[in-house]
Amino acid sequence: MKGQESGARSDRTPAATDTYCALLLQAAGVLRLRYVQCSQDTSLSPTAANELADVFEGVAKGSPDFDQVDPKEAIALAHRLIDDDHPELSGMWPRTR
């Protein structure tokens, strides 16, 4: 996100941007630890967890591949995920069949 000056990202101060980026990167780590490495929570497949972690990292790094992702929704999901507060209620959460 740092250096990006488009859309919802442009109205944030550099310190806020760094904080949000750190939060998204932390959430990516939590996803991989909880659903990929430990595999004790089976509500999300390791593949889906890795894909969502990649989205968090892409948004945090300002990758143009993830410009279509709403950063506010990603931040909200990151909070839910870290707090273990029903992240599955987010529209970004991968749907299981």
C-alpha cells in the first residue's frame, strides 16, 4: 500500500498505511499458521487459506493484481481473523460447499 495513491488508499496517512499493512501481513501469517501448518481448524482448506493469505499480502504490498479488493473489507476481515471473531461472516471469506 505504501506509495499507492489510488482509491481508498489515498486518504490514509503514511503511519496509518503502515499499520494497516502490518495488520494484513499479520493476518496472512495467522491464516497460514491456523489453517495450513497446524491444520487443527478444518473449516477452511489449506489451499483456500493460502489463497486468502496471498490476497492479504497483495493488498498490503499494493500489488495491482489486488486493486479490485476493497482494502476496508480486507482490514475488517483481518481484525475478525486475528480476534477469531467469526471471520466466516465476511464477504471475503472463501465459501465452502
